[in-house]
Amino acid sequence: MSARILVVDDLAPNVHLLKIKLQAEYYDVLTARSGYEALEVAETERLDLVLMDAMMPGMDGFEACKRLKNNPATWHVPVIMVTVLEETKDRIRGLEAGADDFVTKPIDDFNMMARVRSLLRLKMVTDQLLSHTGHTVSNSRGLLESLEKKSGRILLVEDHALHAEKIAKPLREKHQIIIEKDPIKAIRLAKSGIDTIIVSLVSESFDGLRVCASLKFNEESRDVPILVVGDPEDETRFIRAYDIGINDTVMRPVEIQELKARVATLLRRKFYADSLRENFNENLEMVVADPLTALGNRRFFDRTVEPLFEELETQGTPFSLMVFDIDHFKRVNDILGHDMGDQILKEVAARLVTNMRAVDVVARYGGEEFMIAMPDTKVEEALIAADRVRALIAGTPIFVGGEALQVTTSVGVAQVEKGESLRDVFKRADDALYKAKESGRNKALSAKFPKAA
């Protein structure tokens, strides 16, 4: 599905012209002829971007933008203000209303498309993060507002001392500013905890566009928002900068309030994306990790051993599985309680991890059952390892609540054969485990190969 852009202008020729230009770039275009109509469309349609004329009768673009940004369902949609106004106070008014960028009439097609693409990329990333973390647009608003209070680390890449100080001074009131005139050092600094980068396009000693390209090429810095500073007449370089992937621009002479507003917007985006990414990582860890033992869970194990099956089929590399089960665990839970049982599970998990190889995959497969995969290991070697770990667990008491408990495990071991699925080999290992329990427990037994069965 194409990105959906709402064009808002009270003049039909302007709407028609913008619609044609955007449709030529394969965007899905909706239109509105007033601020009121724009709000109605936003209530019923999914939008990815709004191009809003600033000066309209009735409700002007500033008020319409403010209402969009105050609506829990639409506050995240980027807004580009289209205006003939070039006064700094009007740009600041738009930014305070929540506008993300400006395009000045008469519209330069390349400049407009560069800004549209930049904001659509940002919207796409935000939507992806929202979908992965389970956040909704509405319940993320409070998070964003709380992040507005955070201070950031801002890297300023500028070789002119007076220009650098003019930009840095007002920003120091809230943020940590690092000034660097050497582009190589700046690129290195950008990889370590920088929240926003300001790059001069009018430097005499380095090419600002090349610095921006390097920052976006490097994996460690490509997600850090970039604000470039340049001369108004150098529009071609600004367009190139947007194509490279920068996020915003400020024209010289730099107006302090506009600079603060644009930096604040970039920092909010950065903090918001970081927070969502952290939540995504936490949720992912919860999906694949057992919360009690911190081992991988069944899903983690199943995914992790898939490449081992592929290597066996394509290269003939052997590997073996072992299933550990705590003996009489139900009785432990019934007599001592589940809290004691949990402590035993955690201790057994720790002993399994610390006594297996780093390449081995250890997971809690369910209940009191643990699964281990041993890459590049035949069944004879796996059985020796299983018996060694079994003996270590049995030979050292587990202290729970001041009591020394003797805990034993039974183990079933099986080597994976070509053509077998995980379910097939698990059944064979589980059968060996059952035989170990039947024959007295605290034993490790190996399964027969399927051909010999």
C-alpha cells in the first residue's frame, strides 16, 4: 500500500497541482479544502503525512495542525506547512503548533519531495516500532511527553569558532554540547551516545555533505537525527542533504528560537524511538526467555537449532540432543512448596549452563525439563557429557532456605539423523529419558538410532 498524504488548501488549483505531483511519485493522495475538513478526514482515514496550507479562511493551517497534534489518534502524523510566509516568527508559530517542516511557495518540487520522503521514512520506522512493541498511538503519547523533559547529548560539527558558539550557547541551557571541528573525530564521536548531530554545510575545512553521508553509512550512527545549517541560497545542497537522509535544516543567520524548536523536535523523535526500541528488545527477550531461570525457552530452542538441522543435511555435521528432567520434582513441590521448587529449578539451570560448552544450546523446555543441543557432537560424546553433568548435580547439595537438598536428574540422549525433524529426535531422547527413570533414575541413557530401532 502506498503512503497516504492529505493535501489541505482552500484554493482548488493548488490542491490539484500538489495532487498531480504527489501521484506522479506513486503516493495515495487525499484532499481537503479547509482546516475543518482536514480534521474530519483525519478522523476517518489512515494518514502518513499532511501537507497543510498555512493561510486559509475560517480555521488556518496553524490551528488545524495544533488540533491534529493534540488528537491522541493523529498526533504522530507528520505535518509539512505550505506557506508564502518567510518570517521567522511564523516558522516558530508553526513549530509550536506541532508542524514538522515547512515548504515555501512557490514550491520547489525537488525540495518538497526530499522533505516528504524524509518524514515518510521517519513515520514508517515509528509505525514499525509501534507494531512490534504492542504500543498504540494513544498510549504512547504520555511516553513522548515525559521524554520531552530529558536533556540530550548534541554533537556540533563546525570549524568556525564564532558560528559554533552562537549555536551552542542557547542549547547549553538544557543540553550537553560537544563541538568538534575535525570531521573524522566527529564521525567517531557520533558512535557513542549522541542524541542529535548538527552539521555545518558552510565549513571551509570539510565537506558537510560528505560528513552527513558518512554518518548515515555507519551502522552505529545512522539512526541519530541530523540537523544541517547552511545559507538560504544553497538550496541544491539542502536537497542533496535530504537525499542522503538528514532530518532537518536551519538557514543562516540562525534564529535562536527556531533552532531550539527544531532541536527539541529531533530530540523527542530520538528519545521516542530509543524507548520503543528498548521496549521491543524487552518484549523480544520475554518471548524467547524463561522468566524464572533466564534460560532460553522452548521457542528459543526450536529456532536456535534450525541451523544445526540444515548443517546436518547439507554438510553432514553431526549434533546431539539431551533431555534433562529433575527426579521426583512433583513431590518436591507438594512437600516443600512451589517457592522451594522454583529455587531448585534456578539452581539446576545454573549448573547446566556453567557445565556445558559455550556453543551448546541450553533451554528450559517446560516444567522441570531442560533441553540441550550439542553441535558437532556424536551420541557417544554427548552421553559422556550428560553423565558428567548429571553426576555434578547429584554430587553437590542444593541449599534452599537453609536446608541442603539432594537433587538428582535423569537424562535421555539422542544423535540427530538425516531426515529427522526436531519432533522425531525429541521423541527418541524422551524415550531414553523414560527408560532412565524406569531403571532407577539419576542415570543418563542414549537412544537407539532410528535405523536400528
